[in-house]
Amino acid sequence: TFYFQLANVTPLPRADALNHTMPSISILLVLLGICPQIEGFVLSRGRAQNQLSWGEARAKAATTVAQLERNELKQIIRGSHFAATGSPDVGFYVGNTPAIHRLGIPALKMQDAAQGFRATEPKTDGTTTAWPCMLALASTWDEELVGLVAASIGDEFKGKGANVILGPSINVHRPAAGGRNFEYLSGEDPYLGARLTRAYVRGVQDRGVMAVAKHFAFNEQETNRMNMSAKVGPRTKWELYYPPFKAAVDAGVGAFMCAYNKVNGTYACHNHDIL
């Protein structure tokens, strides 16, 4: 069975969704077996017991997609009540997809971010823990500490009803004045980033919450991030910038978030070469 027992899961209202189709198979790879980190699975060092192979998960996802009604498909692809203008609708997280109970598809309740639960509900300021930023954690060079903080953050997310952390941010620093350097766990060192990423992912996911490694890839600056293009060759990719992301995969990370920028002229989220 691939039914997921989630705490406090209720179907979300139907969203006015874009007419997308086949990408749902990729999303359902996350929901149906490749992603073990949703509450209800028994986790072991960041991976689920009996986790499916890519081929098995893709086959299961394709079978499930064939059973989805059109509106259900739209809801999964598009999501609803998200933070398009800075904050989500009251009562929702920054990212939401509905549960489809008849097919065993759980709701995703996604919230920012790796430094702690982002309070977006009215009058909830001061109700969450402000943990040290990822760069501060990186400066400790302490895998055990990073894992402990990550587990504690995972507990707080679970207590707030969220099952997905939109983090950790693990890009390796390039310009010293990068606008999000403070939240990148890798600092300037891909080896350090790889070691700490594994610790963070396992810490979160051992608490039954999904981690999302971001931003893939080459999102090393905020200036003009929506239209700049990172020009990078294979050796530079693999030796300097990919190791933390590879470590996330090795640790069983639930998902990646693609970057805002272009990579060699093509937007990261549309980029066949990197995806």
C-alpha cells in the first residue's frame, strides 16, 4: 500500500489551476514512494525502509496519474493559496497541495525555511524559534550540531502542522556580497557543504519532515536573479558547485527546488542539462 497517514490532513479548496498534464508524474514521484519522508513512514538515516527504485516509483506514479480526475491533476500541479504576493492565504502554508485520499496521495504543507519556521499567519510573530542562520552553523564545522539543530527545526515544523521544509539552502558562495550568502549552509567550501548537508537532511527527515535542497543550480547572486545567466562548464559544476547537492541526494533528500536564474542561457527550471 502507498497510503500515507498524515496528521491533521484535510482536503484543500480547489484552485484555479493552469492546464498542465505530464509534469504530474514527476510530482507524484515525490508523493508515491520516492519520497519517504512524509510522516507515517519509518525512517532510517534520512531514507525510508522499503523505499522504491526510480523505475518502480515512476511506474506507480504513472498508474496513479491515469486515475486522477482533471481537476485533481490541476490541483497537484498548480497548488493553491500560496505566497504569490509575499504571504499565503490565512490558514494555509506558503505552498499547499491537496490530499487525494482515494488514491493515497497526501497533502503537502510547505513552509520556509531552513533557519526555522516562517511565521506567516496574522498575530503569530514571536511564536517560532529563530535559529542561527545556515552560514553561522557552517562556521562551526560541526556535523553533530547541524544535525541536532535540523532535528529540532523538524520537530517545530511538525508541531506547526507542516510536513515540508523549503530548505536547506546549500549553494556554494561565489561573490562575497551574495544577497543570500547568510542562508547557504555550504559557505565557500563544497566539501564542507557536502558534509553539513548530509547532517541537516538526515536530521530533518529523521523527524518525519521532508527536506528540500535549494536552489538548483548556480543561484549564487540575488542581483538580477530572475534574468541573469550563470555560465559554467562541467568541471566547475562537478568540482565546486554540485557536491552539496550530490550529498543531499545521497542522504535521501525528499526534493530539490530549482533556481530562479538561467544556466548557460536556459532557465534552471526548464533546463534539460541540469534537471
